Amino acid sequence: MSMKVISTNVAVRRPEPHGRHEYTGIDKQPRPFLDLEIPGPNYGDGSGVVGDSIGDHAHHGGAEKAVYAVAREELDYWEGTLNRVLRDGYFGENLTTEGISWPNMLINQRIQVGECVLEVSIPRTPCATFSGWMDEPGWLKSFTERGDCGSYLRIIEPGRITPGNEITLIGRPDHDITMGMAFAAKMGDKELARRVVDAGCLAPVHHDQLVKRLQPRG
């Protein structure tokens, strides 16, 4: 099976389930295409998807979280597990993909998608907004234990992506740290956190978070 994009999704503003923010952009709805532009470096600098919405500017947006991707196969898994329909975009992803395993993708792997070059960046952190949106008991624990958080992507070369665009790997990073490993490290696996820190493959703020977690507590 080829790796490709099957749906391109943009946020529809909804009230934030817990009222912590005025609105949330987690409800992504399919659109005919995405136009991507490189946002500023920091949280609060906006999405990389033209027309997208972000409610929590303190933790979302910026270059490291410019675009978010989830595999259709993962949505299918949760459809069967939860016994409910999960349409493309329901996990808040801009790109719903087919034929690609995001947990097995290397951090900093570059990919060609349509007119764009993107780069695997950092794991998603499942949050209260996601939990409220899903409205499933123990959702954050279940999602974390499953171990597939999708992938945030940097934009290296902007442009347009449409459904049906193939995904092609470009080169290979010089380490063996996968998105699944980085996610487990972020969610508390100290052994993997040490491997991720030693590889030095994460963006500085996320690398420093893991370093801090590994420091002995006085």
C-alpha cells in the first residue's frame, strides 16, 4: 500500500468543553485542500494551515506544531474499540493519512507531500480538551497506553496539499528515535527519555523538558 493523504482538514471553532479557553479548534472538518505557510517559532504564532483555528495559544501553534497528522488506520482501530464512528479529522488532525505508521516514523524525518516538504517534529500531549471532546471514560489513559499519538509536523517548504497526494520519505535522520519512543518518553518512560535526550533529536524546549524530568530530585 502506498503512503498518501486521504483527507485534508481545517478547524471549525467550537466552545472549549471545559471552559478553560473561549473556543477550541479540535473539530477539524474535511476540506478540498490545505494551503500551508510557515508560522513563527513560538506557541501562539498560529497554525501552519491557512484558515485553521487554535484555542489554546499557550500550548499550540508555532513551527514545531505547524501541522498535525493521524493515520486513518488508527481512527479505524478506535472506531472498533469504542464502537462509534470517527470521521476524518476527528482527532483534531489536519492530515488524515493512509499506509503510514506514525509511531514508527523517525523524529526529524522529512517527507514530500504535494507541493510541500514537511518534517516529523514532536509528539502530541493528550490534554483535557481532547478528553472532553472524545467524552470517553479514561480516554487520556487509553490513548497514552495505545502509544500512537500521530505526529506534529514542521513546514520546511510551504505550498498546497490535496487528498490523494502521495507521501514520500526524503533521506533519513542519523538516529533511531521514533515518534512512538518520543511519545512514551514524554508520557513518563524514563529509560526512553534518556535515549531521546542522548540522541539530541528533539527541538530545544522539548529536549529540555525531558532533561529536567531526568534530573535527581533533591
